[in-house]
Amino acid sequence: MVQFALPKNSTVTQGKHYPAPEGAKNKHTFNVYRWNPDNKENPRLDSYEIDMDKCGPMVLDALIYIKNNVDSTLTFRRSCREGICGSCAMNIGGTNTLACTKACEDVKGDVKITPLPHMPVVKDLVPDLNQVYKQHASIEPWMQNDEKPPSPSATNSDAVAAGFAAPGRERLQSPEDADKLNGKDGHGPAMCIMCFCCSTACPSYWWNGDKFLGPAVLLQAWRWIADTRDRMKKKRLESLEDPFKLYRCHTIMNCTNTCPKGLNPAKAIAEIKMQMVKQKE
Ligand code: SF4
Ligand code: SF4
Ligand code: FES
């Protein structure tokens, strides 16, 4: 019988324990994945006891507290601290989410923090996003329209008078067309912050991440297909017509369930499939 075993260095070992300072009354434990490419050691889970009276309420606050006060070698990405840049995406308590918008008190018991799953790790909580960025570039995520922008006379004169329009230099959209991108409820595809919580929660992406584009990139593809100012809809759809790039989505919905911004990549993928059928009719 064939026997499978994980490579020895893939086992996560129990790491160091850092107790809370004496006198701490409001303790919370954070078990954090650590891996350093510069030594040959296995990854480990270090355990940090934090006095929450000294620390902000979010998981990112706790990580920053640890880095500043307990262990400066801890490595993670972050920038905006308000759910806009997408850089602090990680797995917290078993769910992919943003550390800056996840409250510590919303995680039951000790808080386990690991990098986004099924991605190579650069160090500690930092995943290697090169492959997914390459896939994003492959959908040509920029506006493509060779037509000249509307002449001054064709531009809404009220908008010009109010200083909202630059006639001859920009392409205006109707509010209805803009809603297709932003979403009437603010959860449209243009609101995606490219955190990749969705792609790294998708089983199809885990197994075929080299060929399947995954929900984050497909949502971006839909964002450009749905943009009424773009003129490359046909070419964009044709480029996705491939057994792997799009059709590895089996509507498992992990992507939509995990998105920390409340977006719906699974619906975007369904929209692309529908547009493909329409294009063939
Ligand atoms: S709906 Fe599709 S893209 Fe989303 S998790 Fe499922 S298989 Fe992946
Ligand atoms: S759809 Fe949501 S989870 Fe996926 S990359 Fe965009 S913001 Fe992140
Ligand atoms: S730090 Fe920017 S989204 Fe969390």
C-alpha cells in the first residue's frame, strides 16, 4: 500500500513561551507561527501572553505590541491599519481575514495566527505573493479604450460648471454604470483590496494555483469586463476561455464566505461564465 508522509521540516513544533509581565490582570494568549528561512529549523508556534490593558483591541495591535515590546524578530506585513491596503491578511483562529479589522475579543480562547494558507512563506506571517501578482498582471488590469474621450460639447455641462469634469480628457460614467463596479451597497468588484483571503481559502486554488486564476484575480477580471468605459470585453472574455483559468471554480463559496470586505467573488465568477455564454450566442 502507498504510504504518504509529510516532509520532516513541514511539522510545526511547539516554540517559545513568553509569559505576561508580572501584575498583568487582563491576559490574552497569542500563538503565532514562526519560520525563519535563514536557519534550517522547522516552523514553530511561539506563545505570547499579552496584557490587553497595555494593547489596542485588534489582532494587529497585539502583533505590533509583541514586535515593539516582546520580540522584535516577529515579521508580518501591515500598512494602513484600517482595512484598506490588504497587506495584513493572515489566518486568525482558522479563518483568513485582516488582522487590523479583527478584534481580539471576537476570537474564542487563545488566538492562533498563521500565514495565509497554501502559499509559500517568506518569513513568519509573510506569504510569497509573486505568483498571484503575476496572475493579476495576466488579466491586464487597466482600462483599454483607443477611442478619444468625449469632446467638450458632449460632456455634461453641469458637471463642467461644477468643476467635476475635465472635458476631452476623461470618460464619465452614469451612476448606474458606476454601480456595476462599486455596487449599490458598496460591495462591488472595484471595492476589492487584493488581500487574497479568498484565493487562499479556495480548495481549487490550493490544488491548481499554478493554472486556475482563483477568486481574487477573477473578481478583478470581472471588474474590467463590467466597466462600460473599457472596450476590450470580447478579448478579456476570450482570454479566460480555458479549462483551468476559470472553469476550476466549482462554486464551493469559501471565497465569498471569507472575504473580510463582504464582497462576492463567486458571483463575479458566475457573471463571467454568463457573459461567455452570451458572447457565443
Ligand atoms: S466559489 Fe469557486 S473560486 Fe470561490 S472558493 Fe469556491 S471554487 Fe474557489
Ligand atoms: S474579494 Fe475580498 S477576500 Fe478576495 S481579494 Fe478582494 S477583498 Fe480580499
Ligand atoms: S493594515 Fe491595511 S488592511 Fe490591514
